[in-house]
Amino acid sequence: LLSCSQVAGIKGVFLSNKVVENQVKTYITYNKGRDWRLLQAPATDLQGNKVYCEQPYCSLHLHLHVSENPYTSGNIVSKDSAPGIIIASGVVGPELTNANVSIFITSDAGNTWREVFQEEYSVFFLNQGGSLVAIRHTPLPIRHIWLSFDEGRNWDKYSFTSSPLYVDGVLGEPGEDTLIMTIFGHFSHRSEWQLVKIDFRSIFQQRCTSDDYLTWQLHNEGEVCIMGMKRIFQKLKANVRCVKARDQYISQMSDSCLCTEADFECDYGFERQIDGTCAPAFWFVHSATSRDCIAGDSFLNTTGYHRALSNNCTEGNLLKYSPRRQKCPSQAPKGLQLFTNEGTLVATLGKNVTFLVFLEEGLGSMTSITVDFGDGTAISYVNISSIDDGVKHIYSKVGIYQVSATANNALGFERIVLYLHVSCQLEQVQLSAPSVVIKNKAVNLTTVLQPSDVGTVTYYWWFDNKTEPVVTLSGAMPFTFSKEGTHTVTVQASVGNTVHQDQKRVSVYDYFRSHVLAFSSNLDELNPGVSEWREDIARVVKNCMVQVTGISEDQLLVTVLPGLPTTAEIFIVPEKRPSDRAMDEKWPSPLYLIQFTLKPGVQVNVYATRLSPAPLVDSSDSGHSGTAVIMLVSVVLMGLAAFVIYKFKRYKILGSPKCHSTSCSTKTQGGESEIRNARC
């Protein structure tokens, strides 16, 4: 439909323009859109010549645009106080066009039409529809208006101004009883607006009486029952010039009609067939109307029809087409559905989970529903209506649970299963990776979760700047670095709708030497178990070693390992030199003892216990010799450089550790003792 217009004053009558085979045609309905038909063209034109127009190849087509300007008439007008009168612009032919437009009028609600003007005019109702006023719709100035007292059959010409006026619009005085109209416009394009007030009261001699009226019955091509009612209206007789009373346009008599098939529309899921009957659409499942029906009860089953809204027919075929009450059928369970209230398959440990159960067919007092939560708990219900609000359950352990619902009666059963992931809130993920690894040798990357048992976890691993992650269900992953340099490893742990991330930097070399360091037990008492604290301890040990031994900062890496007792690992990597000098690398000897003051009164000893599992690796052993460049060091950190770790809070050391001249003792491999002075 391109456009649609309701006929004022008559319920259920509409005009509509519709595209049919690329042609715009006008249709009319008298039963609120159930049935549509083309408009019958006038029998003669304005000059009285016979019009040859045969449907469906030719008919009357109307412009159905209501005016958006309140001061002009639209292409189509009708009025509640003048039922049956419709005035519109249009054409006679195979389709609607904008050429050769004329003005047409009907006095019987669209059954028959007459041509009243062969040019476009604006037509207005006067005297509550008892009279019509027409003004030519033209850009040229005009002096005349036309007045009709017989519903447009004859028109009288009147002059309303001595000078031609460019008409811009028409104003009607407020109130239904008024007989005054105001035309506004301008005499020239340079002049100001002019208002011409027309008082029609001198034309009408008296008030209308019952003798001035005749009756008119609404019909549709002879059918007098419209929307289930017979309606008879009062109309003024032709050429009677009296003032209508306010209540004399109301229908004189209304009477209900017996219901016929024409009073019914196709019900939901049914479509009108060529023969006029209503049949189920291809997508409609008729048995679905009883899906909520409980065996032993009854329900209203549609016949495929329903009475049109606002239709007032009574008796007749009302029972034939109305829904019929039927007993609910006994059926085997079918269409069982099970899902959570939130529509997800993830639940939180210790919180209520609501399961919703639906059954399309087979409901009844003999149908039982059993819900098995998968954790050893199951509940059975005799009547599914008792669980309309869902079934609630709380899980006490994380895991993946197979939840099932089973519907069972004497005619059969049906079962459905879903898998529910129960997890607890993940708080943190920690990535554990060696600080230094050997090129082309696999290393294990592991994660630690807090809390440790959170349910099903999905891990996403990124290496360097790669955009696509490696996805695993395990928190450990072997990986081989094929290039020297510093690499970034990022891992994300996803549980439910929670995702946490950790990141580590790994240095890769062809070979290196490392030692495992142990600390005196008094450090364990002050170890808060946080990564920031371990980073600070590692930084202090590294900075002092660089200052005391003179080894390049790029060659020393220190990592304090998590857990108790407190341990660390020191890595001595090759110095960055040209490749032709790599085989002449001189390696420092193992570190045996470091002493430092953590805070006043707390002195910590650091021991080199053994070689780590990642020793020096090289294809030629003869190219390396040990040189004792790491001597016994006693480093004392005083003042602001002290750690206050016992508060379990990280404090950054301001600046580098400052070492003073002191006597330091060490035990060499030969057992000899020596005293040396060290200055930082």
C-alpha cells in the first residue's frame, strides 16, 4: 500500500492506493480491509458524454493526500457531519497519474462517483456539510467562488472580491454552526496580505426542520449490512437552504445484522484462499495452540476465523466461525526445553542457579518432570505448572555438571541435557617463566591461579607482538625460542566472564652460566610473598654486584623465586661482542657469599648453593676458562636504602646501593683465606 485514507463518519470504510503490476490503483473496503475492490468510474463526464471504462482494465483512481497546510484543502476530504460525501482529485483510466486531473464526488460512500470539475479545485464543507464551497486551485488571481446546495450536482458562481486576488488559503471560523469563511491572499506580488471575510448567513433563510430532510441508507453495492450493522442517515434535500442543527447529521437508525462469512477475518496463522476460505499458512503449526493445555482440561480451538474488530453482527453464523471449546488431547511429551534463567551456561559457585523447563506438548496431570542437577541431586514434579518460576539450585564445588530434564507419562518420555560450567571468581593469574633461556631449547611456561581451584579455565598465550594467541586448557605450556634477544610472553586466564593477565620478559642466549642462591633464614620471616618485594631484592643484589665486581649490568640478571625458603638465581650472560670474538669469552667464577643489611639489626647472608639446571652451553669447552673476578663482598645498606618489608608493602630504594670501604672475607675453593678492600 502506498497510501491509505479513512472515510470520516463511517466506521470500517477506507480508501487505499496499491501497486499492482507496476501500476498504482485505488481500492475501497467496507469491512476494515478484509475485502477490497476497485472504484467504479462515473457513467458520464462533466459534459454528459458516456464514459467507456471496464474493470479491471479501467477504473477511477484518486490522490489520497490529506493537506499538510491547515489553510488549504487536501486532495481528498470527508467530514463526520456529512457521512457518505467524499470529494477527491483523480483520473479515470488504467492507473493513477498526475495528468488531466479532475475533481470527483460521491454521495453514497464510494459506490457511485460524479465528475464536478475538470480542473483542480479546493473544496470546503459549509453548514456542517449541508453545502459545499469550491475555490479554483491556480497560481493566477481569481474573483469567484462556487457554491453547491445539492452535494455537488449543481454549482452557483459568486464573486467575493472586486479585484482579482492571489489566494493563499482559507480560514474557517471556529464552531460547527458558523457560516463565515475568510479568504486571505494578496492583490499583487508586492502588496501586503489581504483578508476577505465572506458571510453566507444571508443565503440561508431559516433553521432546518424535519421536512427538509430525507433518509439515506449506507450500502456496499446494494449490501446494506456494513460491519454487522444497518445504518440509515439523514440528509438535507437538494437545494434546501436552511441552517442545520448541531445534532441533525447523526444516523437516524442502526440495527444489527446476522453474522455472515463476510464479517470474519482469517485468524492468526491462517491465510485467505482463492475461494475466500481461510486455511493454515505453511509456517503455522496447528497443534501449537494446545501446547499449554493440560490433559483433562479444555481450550478454545480456532476455526481459522475471528470476527473483525468493531464488527457488531449477532447470531447467524457467529457460532460457525467462532472458536470452539475442545478437550485437551493426551500426548506423549514433545518439545522439552531446558535452559538457565540468564540464558548462559556459566554459574558462580555458592550462588543460586535458576533452571527453566518448558514442554510444548504432552502436558497433563500424569506427566512428571524430573530435573537432575548432575551433582547427585534430582527433583521431580508432577505438574509442570508448579515450576513456572523455575527450579533453583546451589552448587558447592566447581566443575562441569551435566544437568538434565526428563518429561515422562504413560505415552512416552523425552529428555534434554545441558552442560553447566560452575566456577568461582578468579582473582589473579601469575606467569612463571625463567628469566634467561637457551636458544632452540624448550622451556616450560607455567601459571599459578589465585584461588587455585576456580573451575574450567581457558588460557590465551601471546609471544612477542603476534596478534593471534595460542589457546590451551592447561596452565603449563612448553615453548622454544628460536631467536636471541628479549622476548615478551603474555598469558590471559579466562573463567566465566572474568579475565586476568600476566606478562614476563625472557632473555634468550646461545649460552650462559647461572647459580642458585640461598638466603639466610632471617629473610624468610620478612618475605611477604609478593612479586614487588622479590623484584626489589633482586635489584639490590644485582646493583651491588655490578658496582663491586665491575661486571657489565647487561651481563648480570638476578631473579628471586617465589615461595619459601627464599631462593634466587643469578645469570651471567655473554658480553655483547662481535661474533668472531665470542669464543674468547672469559667467565667469572661462582659467587660464594654476599652479606647485606636489610634494615638496622637485620643482616642477610646470600649463598651460592649449586649450579642451576641451565649451565653454560657451548659447542667448544676449550674456549672458556674461569677467572676469579667475583670476590667476597659485604654490602651494608643504611638509611633510606633500607627495606621495610616486614609491613608487607613495597618501598622502592631511592638511588643505587652505596657501599663503603670495608674488610671482606671469603673462602676460596682452595680453603685459603684472604682480606681485600672493596669500594663502591
